[in-house]
Amino acid sequence: MSYITNLYTDPSCHKRLSTWSNGSGVNVEHIDGHFRYTNTGNNSWSIIDWYSWRELMRLGRVVVVAYTATSGLSVAVENGMTLVSGTTPSGAAWTAAKINGDGNRSIYCQGSGSLLLEAMAVYEADEWPTVQQLLPRFPLFTGSSMPLD
């Protein structure tokens, strides 16, 4: 039996995260168990967990995030190279990115608008081929191994 392990312990994104903004504020609302982050300006901003994401999202790991964003908002995994992206069966956008640079680790946004994080996972690089076969059906499980056979 083979396994993949989601290293992120809040895969359903129920925890409120910190934000950073380049010159404006970010409002946060709790909606149906998730948090919606809204930039009050038209600049760059991020959703970030300052204390743990730098260690969690190590060089080479793959971050998969599903989200709903307002039209015109550009969303990316900071210091990550997009591998593939698409839409979940429920209509949320998703992206998978391999961490390939030093610096911050965040969900990086450009422009005004709102972002609601729906799901997130972090995998070791060698698990990417298996994870890729499961997408766009977003593989959610809480910070543990998922049997595939």
C-alpha cells in the first residue's frame, strides 16, 4: 500500500491567518467556517503564517491551494513555480506550486478584492506525481497519511 502525507495541519482552512499589505489594510471576515480576506487598496498583499510556513513550505515541497477570489485578483504561492492549476468540481480555483526560491512563504495576491481560502495541502516533492493524479479532486485529509490502495 502506498501513502501520501499532507504536511499542513489545517487542510480545510478553518484557522484565521495573518496578513501583510503593501500600504493598505486587509479586512478579515469569518464566513461559514472559513475566512475571507479583503484588501482595502489596489496593491500587493499576502495571507501568511509567519511562524510556521517558512519551515513547512521548504524548498522543493509542493503547495496545493484551493480558493475563491473576486474577479481581477491575481493569486499565487509566493516563491513557488506553478506546476498546474484549474477549477475544483465545486467551482473554486486551485493551483499547485513547487517551492523554488528563498524568501517569504505566503499566498500572494496582487490587486483589490477578496480571497476565501477553501483548502490547502503541502506535500514532499516525491509525492507530486501521485497527488497530480488525484487533482482536480482536491485531496483533503488532516495532517496525516492517506492510503491510496
